[in-house]
Amino acid sequence: MNRNQDASAANAKFLQFVRYQFLTRLAKSLPNIILRHDQQWPGAPKSCAEANRILCKVHRRLVVRKYVRGLDPERKRQLEMKYLAHEFSRRSPL
């Protein structure tokens, strides 16, 4: 049996165990900040690659939403002004 083999009758239980272990390990080590989210995201076995990609995307959206909703109006205005300055400097010819 090998965790990277395709599902078959011989290793179905083993792959189920690998998926279970991956999900429990992931639940214990989820990154809680958006900076470097992809670098801190735990790797996944081959049998969980698609689920890992989807969970990473959903979790990133959740963390961003939580951050944005927690901003106070002053900080939000500062970030908007910073973004506008960045866009202006990027689009203006030198």
C-alpha cells in the first residue's frame, strides 16, 4: 500500500485513514492571518490535493472577510487612501 497510489480495493481503508489524518492535522494548524497564507498552509497527500486546494481558497476568503469586517472606519479610510495612491502612482507616466 502507498498513499500516492490510486484508490483500489486493497488500499481503500488506508486512503480513508490518510484523508482523516490530513483533515485533523489541517484543523490543528490553520493559519489565522492572511499574510503568507499560502506559505503557511500545510501540504496534502496526493489523494487530498483537490480538497486541499478548495479548503485553502475557502479559508483564505473567510480570513479576509473576518479582517475586513473587523476594521474600524478610520483604518478602512487609511487603507482606501493607500490603495488609491498606489493606483495613481502605478498609472501615471513618469
